[in-house]
Amino acid sequence: MNIYVSNLSFNVQDEDLKGFFEEYGEVTSARVITDKFTQRSKGFGFVEMSDDAAANKAIAELNGSVADGRTMRVAEARPKEERPAKRQSFSKSW
């Protein structure tokens, strides 16, 4: 199951995020999303767990918990929505 974690402290790293969930079961991946230009955390991340029952327990118990002074929001991740391609507009300036 893929889990969405938001309102993370900007100090939380991938290993920290993994550690929050490991006590509930096997974590197959944990990733804090970073800005591609500055490499700073965007304050949210994703955790994948192999066992859905363990993942649901982790969601129930970690949602609303405090880590590094911030109250985390934890929920099952929704599938990524397809977005229409951005159209570039060109203006003639002559």
C-alpha cells in the first residue's frame, strides 16, 4: 500500500520517515519529496508497505501524531491524476 504523509518538518529525511513506519511492518520504500532546484524538503512524502493490514494500522496510529514539532497527516495515497499538458503561449512583440 502507498501512504501519503504531509505536514512533515523540513528536517525529516527519508530514513526518519521510514523509521516512523517500521514498527508497524515492513517498509519497502520511504521518500521525502524535495524541490528539484534547491533539494529542500517540500514537507511531504510517500511510504510503501507490503502488508495492507500493517499499513492501515500505521495510518490509524500515526495520523495526528507529532514528529519534530509538527503534527503529521497520514492517509492512503490516491492515484496520481493526469494533468493536461501546459500550453505555452508566445506573444509577438514586434
